[in-house]
Amino acid sequence: EIQLIDTAGIRRRGSIKQGIEHYSVLRSIRAVERCHVAALVLDASEFATSQDTHIASYILETYRGIIIVVNKWDLRHEIGLDKQTMKGRIKEKFKFASYAPIVFTSALKTDGVNELLDTALRVQVEWSKGIPRPDIRRTILSAVAENPPPSGGRKVLKVYSAMQDTTMPPSFTFFVNHTDMIHFSYRRYLENKLRQEYTFEGAPVRFRFRGWKR
């Protein structure tokens, strides 16, 4: 069973007025918090606004699955762009959501609707996916051996193990000796290694680092 929630479009902040429109924005935000997978709909003729990136960031902050939808793709000839070029621009604009699948639709001609629903189901599966602890441990320790974490003077960061705590979203705990030495770039490296091995398409992952003395 699939429940679809069609929210009101969220305008740029400067265009939001008090009253009914203000509360429609609040309802849209609450819908994001309730959903499993959110489809961020872009207007192909406008590409992506700063408000679009703000909404995408909010979707990821709430750890919901995400799909980027390029609507009005029936205007592609007028716009003068092909799918490959548009995908490249989206990947550049939404670097922080590089794992989000991109779907092209035309609400006017109902093109791409089936693909969008299939993609939403696929992302929901990824968002709910659990990986056995031995597999996670093997993947992480292999990644650490391939690229050890940087040291900080006399202190050396060691990653002893890792496991998946929960799903929806996929959440992982890493056992380390110094939690204060986890740099953003190394966290991103570990996330990329997990995605290379297990995909998690469209699903944000949550990391937690716990101190552990051996």
C-alpha cells in the first residue's frame, strides 16, 4: 500500500505571506516529517532555486529518503537541455545529496509517473535496509586498512569496529578510541565506502561514534 501526500509548493521565503499560505508551508514541512520518501520537484524551466536546495537540506536533516524530480520535461526542447546535461547540473547543485536518484516527468503529459513510483518504492527499500553486523565490520575495517585515518600529533585515531543499529534511516555506530578526532572528510570517506558496497540509493545514513578502549 502506498500513501501519496501532495503538498503545496513552497515558495521562496520572501514570497511567503502570513495567513493561509503560511500555514500551507507548515503543513508541507510536517508532511516531510511524516513521510518515508520525499520527492523534491524542480521546475525544469527554472532549474533549481536556493529555496529548492533549502528544502532538500531539510529532507536530509529529517533523514527521509529523497528523490529529485525534474518536472515540465516536455519543455526540454525549448529549454535546450538533454537529460545528461540536466543531471550534471543537478549533481553539481545538490552535491550534499549526490546519492539521490533523478527522475524526469511531465505532469501535463503524465510522462515518467510510473518510473517515479517505482523509484519511490526502491528508495523505501534502501531506506529500510539492514546489513548483518559481520558484513558491516568487514567493510569498515577494510576501508580503514585501505586508507587509515589521519593522526593528530601523538594521538592516533583507531576504528575498532562498526555495526548497524537501526533502519529507517540506516543508522550505524562506530567504535573508536578518540571520538574528538573524527574529521568530516573521513566520515564522508566511510560513508562513500558503505554506499559503494551496499548502495543505500536515495537514503541518508546516520553515523554515531562511540569511545571504546581496548
